[in-house]
Amino acid sequence: RDIFAAVDFFVCSRIDSFIGNSVSTFSALQIAKRRGKHSSWYNSRSIPLLADFMQVHEIPIVYTYTEASQVFGQLFLKASILSVRKAFGMGIDINIIYHGTEDTAFLAWLMHQHVIIHNHEPKWLPIIEKLRLKGNQEASHL
């Protein structure tokens, strides 16, 4: 198991960008290795190991977006990205976990804003309706 963890670490070290779990030592090391550039985390507002022990203080900004979103979702996302650029300039990384390939105008706009695009193709997407129908509708918040 430890050998596989070492292989994972070195393989991940060679990819351009990394998104990891906020409470994972593995993720903290990957983000620290990149000095916070082209990397981010999910599940929390901070990574205790990075802030307190490893002294990596740059906080990356991460959005998620799917082309199946309503129009206002894209408008709010654009407004937020422009706000970040106005407040912090081009010196801060903005990441987006992006699902879709059809909206080339929006993708071009993101690239013009120097947003780092992480393409996301969920493997579960083809069966989502089947999963929804099998769920307990009385217990669901949807």
C-alpha cells in the first residue's frame, strides 16, 4: 500500500494542476509542493497543515460550472470572476471545474480571464435519472 501511495505522489507531482481534500496530508503536500499555484482543495475553507505548519498562504479560488446550468448561473459566475480580478488582479489563480464543451464563447471568455479550466466529465451522468428515480422521494430534499 505504501508503494502505491509513493507512486501516486510522484505521478500527481507531474500533472499541471491538482485539487485535493482539505484534510488530507497527501493533498497538503501536493499543494505545498506547488506553493499554492495551480492547486486547490475542497471540503473546507483552509488546510490546517498548510496554514500552520507548512506556511503556504495563497488561497486559490475554485468554481464549479456545468453548461446545463441556467443562464443566470453563468452571469453570476462572470460577475464573481470579474470581481476577483478587480480586487486581486491577475496575480491570483482562479480555477473552474467545468463540465461541457459546447459553449465555446464562454470557454474563450474564461481563457481571456486567465481562468484555469479543469474539464470534468462525471462518469455517473448517464445514470443520474435512474438513480434519482430509485431514491426515496419522501426522504429527499429535492
